[in-house]
Amino acid sequence: MELIVGGAYQGKTEYARRLFPDISWADGEHCSFEEPCQCQGILNFTAIWNGGWRQESLWRTGGILYQENPELVIVTDEIGCGIVPMDPFQREVREQTGRVCTALAGKASRVHRVICGIGTVIKG
């Protein structure tokens, strides 16, 4: 598993597509619950919430992704550095998403951080 993380609009998708030109990508905003366990790469991982997934669904997916799809490439926004949302649900979304991404980074063979389109390997 590889994790590519960075702020919004920092060039993560382009970086991932350059690094892995031959894999098929799913979009977290429009994918089914099963798709992350079957695809080669997933873009917009944090957008899974916008697709109507419930919190426990993301936790379950995060818990089984490595087991079911150890070669998966995940591209995700770093959402914990901005303004804390006033809405309690959105705060919980941010917290749980951060915990899932932290767990995935712990299992990943490589973790990349992308800023201004420039990727740096921070693990592996």
C-alpha cells in the first residue's frame, strides 16, 4: 500500500498519475463501499464522506483495506490543518478520517507528501 497525502489543490492527483501511470483509479466521491477493496488506486479518499458513507463504513474500510488490497494506492487530502469546523458532525468526520489515514500510513510501505505538485517520500 502507498499513501499520497497533501492539502487541497496541491497536485496530488497529477503526482499520483505520473508515479503510477498504468493503474486504474476510482474516485472516492463516487465509489461504492466495495470498490476501494478492489481497485488499484483511489483518488479523493477523504471525499468518501461526501458520497454518503457513514462513519463506521469508513472505519471498516480503513480497517480492511490493507488486508483486502495491500497493493492499493490511496490519494487523500490532509484535512487536519485548517480551521476546526463549528458543526459537531464535521469535527467528528475530520477526527475519524485523520485516525483512519494515520492507521493506513502506519501500514503503508511508502507515504508521500505533496506540496505545490512536488512529492516527498516521508516514509519508506
